[in-house]
Amino acid sequence: MKSLVFLSAAALMLASCTTPDVEPIPGSITYGGQPRTRLTKSPVGSVVHNSFRTVTGVAYETYIIQPDRSLKLIRREIRSDFFDQN
């Protein structure tokens, strides 16, 4: 019985968690709005990757194609680029 109460409480806490949206930055595909062209041949739910240089390193982004064919930025990782000093 205690485990059922614990699992119910854990499920309630997890359900109330929200992940903050990742905001586009200069270099992001969706920076300044959605692109004018839509990805019409890619299935809804497909993943699109983008990478670009920033002041602090290289940004790697992940997008998902939405049902209206817009792109939703879901993840960004910026890795510092210490080894490439060109």
C-alpha cells in the first residue's frame, strides 16, 4: 500500500514538471521567425539537426517537424571549441 501511495505521488510530481522552451539565438534556423520554405517531404515528427559557431564554441541544435510543417527547437548544446584555434 505504501508503494502505491509513493508511486502515485511520484507520478503527480512528474506530471507537474515542465521543460522550459529553448529560445532561438543568432544562427538558429528559427531565429527571427520560421523559415519561409516548409519541409514538405519530411514526415511530421522527423528530426532536423543544425550546427553553427558561436562566440563561446559550436552550437548543436535539434528540431522536430510539427504537424503544421513548422520547426520546433527542442534542444541546444554549446560545446566550447578549445582545439580549433584557426
